Amino acid sequence: METINKKYDLKIEVLTPLSIGAGAEKDWVRGVDFVVNKGKIYKLNLKKIVREGVNIDRLTSFFASKNEQGIINLITEPKLEKVSDFVMPLPADSPNDIKAFVKNQLTGKPILAGSSLKGAIRSILFDYLRDREHDEKQVFGSSVKGDEFMRFIKISDAEFDGTSLVNTKIFNLQKKGNWIGGWKHGGRDTGDTFSPKGFNTIYECLKPMQCGFASIMLSLSQFDKIDNHSYQQEKRGILNNDLFKVINNHTKEYLKKEKAFFEEYSADKTNLIVDSINNLLNLIPSDNSYCILKMSAGSGFHSITGDWQFEDYSIDSITLKRNGGTDKSFGYNIDGKKSKSAKSRKIAVYGEHFDLMGFVKLTAISEEEKEKERLEREALAREQAENERKQREEQERLENELKKKEEEFASFYKLAEEAYSAEQWSEVLQHIESAVRIFSDRSSRFDSLKSIANEYIKLQEQQKAIDEVKQKEDEERKIANKVSLAEKIAGMNKIPTLCGNVKQWMKYNNLGELTEDDKVVLKSKLLDLGKSLKEKEFKKQMNSSIKDLTLILGQDLAQQWFDEIVKG
């Protein structure tokens, strides 16, 4: 059994978007694993969907056809967040699956696998140790013989807090006489101008400034027991002292070649890529107190073991040392087979950043530093948990407040409808005003109701004005009738007018019948009119007024007067 006799604790800081692929079977499929609504990605959780009572048969049919809008409509927009594991902004639209990050199965948190870190270091060590050797077994030893170098190095997984989504585009060279740079927007479509859409892939990534912790464990005592090997002493030196230096030198050379590549094949936005590369170069310390390492998904062809073949990354003229000589014809590898330098790069695009993917900073830390980092992270986690708790409480408060407002709004809406049915138009407007004070953006819902109420109120105001005029006229008539009957009818010269005025006079003086004196006055006035009018006209007016006389005098007296005055 191998014995671990040397251990280094590492702090891993992400410098450019880092993706550790969980495997194609774990990638997120749009319309199955997630939906996009209003610029956000909702990562669906089937158990939560079932708990919300969504019709599973219909949902399954939508999943089968990847009917994204059908899924949203079935779940309903308000419930989307409830049935999702998380919600993230959509960095750019893409028809491709989202490349998922590998997770810890117990905690659900993203992990940087120790095997991924070890694989990246292995490629660098091979380039450093190989001299002119091209057989990995000659450099690293053989697992069959028990002297395989990398088995004496163990690297633990590093767990991180969370991931974000990052859009990636392919920078690609195109042949137009000479090789020129551009951005790939389709299978055979490379354009001069950058666009975030078209032939793009979204990765679930660790974003810059995130930190995790791992350990490198070495079995130096076991390493000493293997047979003497031509690379043994140099390997031992690397394990003891020079690993960061070797990694930094390799990263520096790689970045210089990448920078030269983008400067030679410059295109739209390559200045931002060069700026990012310069930032990484400036981070490499002269004292190798920490190291900058490139690794994982999106890192590209030139980050793998075979990159030792290329002294630069140009396409037209690749200088390769071969058997001590130089072959400049075009990318021959050591076996004499034609091999092109990679002409495309995957670029992570977020905000104004255009980065090569997968750069991390490795720093060896002491137990004290590790403990300090742990305490700081725990404090930060507690603070974050407290902030999340407060956010949840605030969200709950806002939801309850909104629910209360919705109930109040619905109540005023109902009252407005009831007042409308009862034709209580002012009350309709009052209830509408109360509802709009709650949700001012919903005032348009009441436009029709408000218009009708205002129209009826206008009619009511017009009727009120008419009634006021009538009332005024009535008051004036009351005043005009506060005189004796003789004075009231003194100027009358027509019998119908006379009778009408007598009735009005009786009404405004609250008289059910005339006094004997008033009857004398009325009869005298009728006799006077009989003398002043022609007989025929007089009879005509008397005939037309018999009903009014009946109302004034009663039927018997009216008939008696008619006979006396008309028939004589």
C-alpha cells in the first residue's frame, strides 16, 4: 500500500470561466431540462412539478416534442420559479444543449475533479521532462512495471459554491488567399464581425474570483523505491520544489504563442482577447509563489499533451524541430505525417470580457492559512445564508403584501360592479379610484366601466340642473300665488287660462275647495267674461273648461254654474 508522506494544501482561484464537463448525458436539453422565459433559464425539477399538481401526461407529451411554450403554459408562469432548482439569466440564445458542470452527488455543489487537475499537470510535465522523447511510457514509466510517475501524485477534488452560465463563440481562421481571422456563425459560415449568436454554445461554468480548496499528496518514499530511471532525479526535483515553476513557464510560453496567434490573425474583438491574455501574463509571478494553469473544457487542442510539437501556432509557417533539423514546409509531426496547427479557439464571452477558458491560480497554503480561509468562507457562508434568509423573508413579506393588495383590489372591483348594477354611478367611480390607488398600472381595466359611469353622472348633473330650474320656477310661482283670488284672476280674459290659474292658486295655497267668497269672485269673473266675449266664443271656452270647473267646484256646482251662465 502506498504511503502518503508529503501533502500540500492548495487554494484554487478561477481566473477565466472554467467548465468541468459532467458528460453529454448530463447536458441540459431545452424543452426538457429547462425552459427560457423572459430572458431567464428555469432549470426544471420534476418532483417539484409533480407536487404542484401539473398534469404529467400532458407534460410528458410536451417533453417528447420539446414544446417549450407548451410546458410554460401548462406549469403557468407564476409557478415556474417554484418548480425550478434555480433560475439564471440567459447569456445568449443558442439552439445547442447547455454543457453541464460536474456536481458532488451528495451536496449538489460543483466540483473541480482532482483527476482533471492532475491531467492538466500531466500534460505540462510530459512537455517539460520529455527532452527529445516522444513515448509517454519512457517519460512517465509504466503502470505494469509499477514505476508510473503520476501514480505517486494524488490530488483531491475541490468543491465550489455555485455556477453561472457563460456563452462561448468559436474564433476561426478562414482561407481568403491568406489565412485571416473571423468568428464562426454556422457550419461553413465564418464572418469578420462578432455576433453572440450563431454556432455558439452555453457552458455552466465557475466564474472568475470563485475559490475552492484541494490537496496534492505525494508518495515520495514509494517513489524512491522504484528502479533507477533516466528521469528519476528530475522528477524528484519537480515534486519537491519546482512544480509551480514548471507550470508557470509552460503557461507563459503557451500564452505568448496564443497572443501572437491573435495578433497575427486579428479580427473584430481580438483586441479584447489579447487584453485578457496580457492580464494573465501579468499574473504569473516571477518568484513562482503560485502558478497559473490552463485546464478543462474549452481549453483547446494546444493545451493537450501533443502541443510539444508546435513552437508557434501560425498556420502558414510552423517551425518544427525534427531530428535536429528544421522542417518549415507545413506542420509535419515527428512521424513525418502532416499535422495542422489548430486554427480555431473557443472564447468565453461575458459582458466586455473575451477570455480563453479554463485558467486557474494555484496557491500552496499553510494549515493556518487554510484554517483562516475556512473560517472566512464559513463566515461568508453564514452571512450569505443570513442574507438569503432575509431575502426569503422580504420576498415572503412582499408576496403577502401583494396577496393582500390583490384581495383588496378584487374587493373594490366587485364593489364597483355591484354599484354599476345598482346604477349608483358615484359609488362606481369611488370604488374604481380606490382600486387604482392599489394598482395604478391596472387602471385601463376600468376604462369601459368608468366611461359609462361618467356618462350617467353627466346625465344626472344635467337633470339636476333642470330640476333646480324647475324648483326655482316653482318657488317663484308660490310667491306669485300668495295673493287673493280676485288679484290672481283680475287680468284673465280667457276661461281656460282663468281655470288653470285658479287651480294653481288653490294648489299653492293648499286649498281643497274655494271659500264662498272666492266662489263669488270666480263666478263674477266668469259673468264678466261672458259679457266681454262673443256668445259663440264664450260657449266654446266654457265647454272646453267644464272639466277644470268640475275639479274646482265639484260636479254639481260646476254643472249648475254652466247652466246658469251659458244657458241663461
